[in-house]
Amino acid sequence: MGNTRSAQSTQSPRRTGQATDSEQRTRSAIRSAIAAERCELADLLDGLAPEQWEAPSLCAGWRVREVAAHLSFGFRYPLPRVLWELLKSGGRLHRMTDRCARADAAAYGTTELADFLRNHAHHPWTPPVGGLVGALGHDVVHGLDITVALGLDRRVPRERVRLLLDHVTVKSAKFFGADLTGVRLCADDLDWSGGSGAPLHGAGQDLLLAAFGRRVPAGRLSGEHSGRFMRG
């Protein structure tokens, strides 16, 4: 006689914490986006003139060179060294990243800094919070720190910007020094909005910069609270 058990009864139950097929596809798509972003940024860095490497970025106190060095920090520093550097910085994360970025910017040439990104395009590093989305945000926003400051018209692919905007909250923005209280972000180029309050209009990637604590160039945002997020 054949097996009379139903197909449902023969399937193994999904273990707690095991990702569904949909979740696995989403993670794979984010990993692909991270790899693509790193390769695109490496190509962009390869094309910069010497004076552009020395120009200020949107990261306060950092030139393009320091931002490029920081982009690959997570690939080059194993956890024991990160903990040691953090200890030397008195347990202050921002002090540590600033000190390491300046040291690495001085230690490596521009070709090396670009190659660090390209050669580690598929590195599984994620920041302390945020997981894969946080890793994508790290690469995208620091890339914008460079391109927007230099006046380069690089448009981050919309699907990457939309994904990152979907994860912006008042709490996440506060971590980066941005106050989104009473603000509704409205991305005019994406037909996307999020938050609650007075609308703040602009391109999706400019809103992303604002949510990550950057001062966006004048004229790129509009709304009642736009002055809060733009350079004077």
C-alpha cells in the first residue's frame, strides 16, 4: 500500500527562528545591494582627483579621505582590535571611529582605500545595531557624505533608498543626532512618506541624509521644519 499520510503531515515543522523563504530572499537581496553599493563607491573613489580626496565631506571634521577610510573599518578591524581601540578611546564609540579614521586615512593611499571596498564587497560585516539594513545604510549614507559634499550627481538606486527610509524612526534618527519629532518625511521622487507631523519634502536620498543627522545643502528640502536639516 502507498503512503496515505497527507503532504502536510510529512513536512518538517519550521524551527523557531528559522527564516522563511521570503525572509531569505529579502536578506539575499539586501546582501546583493550592499555588494553593489560598495563596488559602485569603489569605482567612484577611483575616479576622484587628488584635491577631491582632501575636500571636506558632510561628516563634520572629516575629509573625503577619512570617510573613505571609515567605510572599510568594519572589514579591516577584527573584533579583538575593535574592543582594544574602544578601550583606548575610553569606551566612547564616536571618539574611537574618529581616531581610527584619521589614522587609517594617513596610513593608506587612495587606491588602497578604494580597493578595500571593492575587495570586501561581500563581507558579512554589520554594525552593532541595525543588521543588514544597518550595513546598507552605513555604505549608502557615507557614500552620500562624499558625493553630495563634492557636488557629484550620483543617484543611489531608488530601491536602496526606499528600503532605508522604511526603517527610519524618530528613535533611529535620534541616535545620529537628528530630531524627527513632529516631522513627516515625504520623498517626492519615490512617492513615499513616513512619520507623523508637518511634511518635509525632498528627494529620498536627501531625506535619508537628514534622518542620519547630516545638514543637507540649502534648497534641497522644503517644509515648515526644513531649516532644521539644511545648512545655513
